[in-house]
Amino acid sequence: MTTTRLTRYDRTMLRLMNDRRGAAWYATAARRRLAVATHVTLTLAIGGLMTHLFLAEGEPLWTVVAMAVLLLPWMVATGVINGATRGLLELRAHVLDERQSAERSRVLARAHRVTTLLLAAAAVILLITGGVAGDAPKAYAAPLLIAVLVTHWVMPLWVAGWLAEDEPADDDL
């Protein structure tokens, strides 16, 4: 950690992100990757429901209810990934040590490359469908851009959770 004075918020977040009570949820690489896969799946489901809500005729209230129901497990999966990474992306930079800062930079760089490819793919998809249909598919542009924006927002979390390493074993001395 740096010599910057920690605020009450920093101390609270550091304590929360290093709380090991939920370690069983992410103790192995398989469990961490399952948490990431679950988070991706829930994000896709919520995004699909939002798209349906955006494009549907009328006011389908069931989609709002379904999104609200899916939001709770989504938040739990977010917490599991944050716990597995010890808050790598949630803690302020001055709270991280040199190893964590380097790891955060690696995660953000990799996530940036992935989302850049997704943005390019989204643009190509819209251009191709617009060329085939003879007009830009305006109805799908907003949901697709929102999906890419959300992916850009959560991709660092997914990458960090996917790449998180196992905790060192306790030495019996």
C-alpha cells in the first residue's frame, strides 16, 4: 500500500473485500469460473429481457418482474467474483499494493481488448444487416449498443474472476 492515508470508506471496503467467510464459493478455479459463467449468463438473460421490454409492443410487466428476480442472483455472483479477486476492481488505486496494481492493469488491458473486438463486431453486424435489409435496423441499434456498453462495464470483473489464482496453502510449521 502507498503512504496515502486511508479514509473510512477505504478501510471498510478493504475489510469487506478481504472477508474470507465466503471463501468456499470461490476456493477453486472451477468455482470461480462457474461464478463468472453464472454472472455472464445472468447478464445475458437480463439484457435479453431488457431488449424484449424495449422492442415489445405494449407494456409487458412480466419482463420487469423477471429482471428484478434475476438481479438478486446477479448481485450475489458479483459479490463472489469481487471476493475471489479481493476487490481488485472495487478498491481505490492507493489501497492496492504493487502486485495488485499490476494485476489490475493486466485485467483492464485484456478486458479492453475483448470489448474493442465486441464493439467492432457490433458495428459489423449492424452494417451487414443494414446492407442486407436496405436500411439500418434502427430498432436493434439501441439494444445492441446497450449490450456492448454493459459488457464493457462488467468485462474487467469477468476477466479478473476468470484469471484469479488460488489462495496460497497454509503452511503447517
